[in-house]
Amino acid sequence: MANKGTRTTWAGLLLVAGTMLAAPGAAWAQAVDVEVEPINCWWRTTAEGVRMGEPFTVVLTCAVLETEATRIVPDQSRLEPTVVQLPPFEVLGGSRAPDLRTATRRFFQYSYTVRIVDEGAFGMAVDIPSVTVNYAVEQRSQGGEAVRGRDQEYAMPALPVQVLSVVPDTARGIKEPEAGAFGGPATREFRGQVLKVAGGILAGLGALMLLIMIIRVLVQGRAKTADARPRLVSDAAVMSGVTRELDRIRAESLGSWTPELGGRLLAAARLTASVGLGRAISRRPASSGELREGELKIGRAIVSGSATADHVANARGAAESRLRGLDDALRALTAERYGPEPSLDSAGYDEALAATAAAASRVAADHTLVARAVSAAQQTVAGWTERIWAR
């Protein structure tokens, strides 16, 4: 009997020990299988029911995952009090609280002061609308490099707020119609007549200034035409020809790109950069010989530009905006044309063509008659301002 009781006691102890040893492993397995939400947001209001036009506070709180290996990067720019929209509620202002952090979470919070002014919402439950928060998952590799995933969206649930049908006596800023007076129509009619006369005077002055500037541009154009070295084609004509050449290159490259098409595209890009930077363009009569490397035939002239990718990269002011992206296209086309090995595929040629066409469109728009008249007007006004301040 004693041996049997001893065996029973040892069996019970082994069973308890086995359970205790297995428990941590089971708990660990469950912890591994738990799915952690990357972002979680919720609303909170200072009142379940509000009166029409009464300001109250809405608090938005979000918790995002933030560990050493994984970090959630939300786009909080759309949640700022000066940007967020919560129709039909009107956002009067707000603030952002300092962030709080735990071992695995970061909490951020915004408070918005809102009100509703809608005569059709009396006695109804109006939803604070769902707000979409864009975020990306950023994971850190073993080497310490952060890799960001694709953009994702998190849509918050709406929160109903009961709108009461009673307006308090202390309410301020309620949108009510202004009481009319007998003199109101006469005052508004007089104000309208004054504004109409002032608008006519300003329109006449604007038309006069535009006429003066057009005359000035035409006179300057004739003076340049009378130069001993005629330009054969103007910058505006050059850009018009470059645009047509780019259209032809786009049509001919649908099958495949050839070195000849790449050379023509490089010549068009250099001409665009030269005109956009105000650099001199080489012009010679079309009858003076055959086309050489880097030249295009436009009208009665053969033209070529000398601008490079470095010239475009160093541009400042308006030229930088006009030639945006053209420096990369020039650099890639030059390396392909004169480099030791081919460096562009069809996709690379297409990107260079798109960048050149966009820059050529902007440069051509700046060389129209209206654009030159506006530029001349700005220079004249700037000169007058300088002389007035100098006095």
C-alpha cells in the first residue's frame, strides 16, 4: 500500500511539473499568434448633446505601433486644426497635445472646437464624420536600414452627437439675418455705382498700359531686325520648331528608339535649355550646308544650342522653374550619345522626351507676344518705381 501511495504521489508531481513547463511555451505561442493593430483611433466629445450654435470640444486620439523593428508613420498634416474639415460641423479652432509613448505605442491627440449651425438638424443625431488617416509601415532591417512600405488608409468610425432644439440665452455668434433699414438699398446702390466707375477707370488704365507695352515690344523687335547680323528666326520661332520636332520624335519612336532619334532629342533639349536660360543660339541659313551633329532645321535656318546639364542645374529664379527636370534629361541623353556604353533603354528615352517636352512647353509660353508684353510692362513699372523711390 505504501509503495502504491508513493507511486501515486510521484505521478501527481510529474504531472504538475509538466504542466508548469508547458505553460510558458503555450503562452509564448499564443503571444506570437496575436495580431497587433498598426493604428487605432477614437473620438471623444465633451457633451453627448449640444445646442444649435453652441461650441463644444471634440478630441481625436490615435495610438500607433512604434518598436525598434517596426514603426507606423501616419500623415498628420490633414489632422491639423487649421486643415481638418468635419462637415456639417464648423471647426472654430483647436490644438495638439504633446505625444505620449510607451514601450510599443505612440499616442498623439488633437482637440477641435466645433459647432453646428443648421436649421434642419434640430432634434437629430448628427455624425461627426469619419476621418481617413493615411499611414505607412516602416520596418528596420538587421543592418539598421529603414524600409518604408506602401501607403495605407485607416478610416475612423463616425460618432453621433445629438443636436438639441433649444438655443441658450448666452449663445454668441449665431448666424442670423441682419435687420434691414430703409436706407440700406440706397446705400448699396451708391456703393455699387462707385465701384463700377472705379472698375471702368482701372480697366481703361490697364488697356492703355497693355497697348504701350505692345508698341514697345514691336519697336524693339524692329530694332533687332535692323541689326547687321539678322537672326533669321526668333526665339519664339525656335521654340515653336522645337515643339514640332518633339512631336515628330514621339511619333517616330513608337516602334523603337534609334541613335538618330536620340541625337535629335538631345539637340532639341539643348535648344530648349539655351532659350530658357537666355544663352546665345547658333543660327545659320539653311542653304549654307548640311545638318551637323546637334543641329536642327527650323524654317529657313539651321540652329543649335550650347547649354549643358550643369548650366540648367545652376539656374536660379524663373529659369529654374521653367527648366525643371531638364538637367536630368540632358545628362542622361549626353551619356547615352557620347558615353562608352549605352545607358538608356526605351523607358529612359521616354522619360527624357517627356521632361524635354514639358520644359519646352513652359519656355515657349514665356516667348509669346502676350508674355513678352507682360514682361516689358513689369520691367517698365519696376523702372518707374525705382525712379520714384530714388527721388
